[in-house]
Amino acid sequence: MKHYLCKFIPPRADFLATMSADEKKWMGQHGVFLNDLLGKGVVIAHGPVMDPAGSYGVSLFQIEDDQDIGELTSQDPIVQNGVGHYEHFKMLHLTARG
């Protein structure tokens, strides 16, 4: 298994406060996408980070050795609609509660 900290970078610093109707719809789909992966055990945790310099999202992934994290996150509806991107940081291991 491989583990990643993934940072979702929105298209602008004030994104959460200034989303268009379409962006709100895609963010809803983004949440459904991550929650589905959470239910499958692929995502360990996810959520928004309220950074005064500009909010972003963080998720922890646990994927099979033959999976590609870039391919997986490229399937996120918010990314497919051209609204932001992910940065991927490989972790040496991940220890979680439970």
C-alpha cells in the first residue's frame, strides 16, 4: 500500500466565499467523490483547511501499489471541470486510529 497527503488547491484564495453556482455544484460533487472513496477505505480523512492566506483541501489517501495517485485525483469532478488541482505528497507510512 502507498499513502499520500493530497492538497486540493482551488483556483483563487477566496474560492470558498466567492464560488459561482456551477462551482458550488462541482464542490458538492467533489464531496460525494471523496466520501465515496472514504467509504471504500481509499481516503482515510478529508476536509477544508481555513488558512487566512487562502483556504485549501486536504485528504489522506491509502492506495494499492499499482494505483497512480494522479490518475485517481484527476477523476475528482472539481478537477475534471477545471476548477483547481491537487498536489500529492508521498508519505513513508500512515498510522491511523482504529
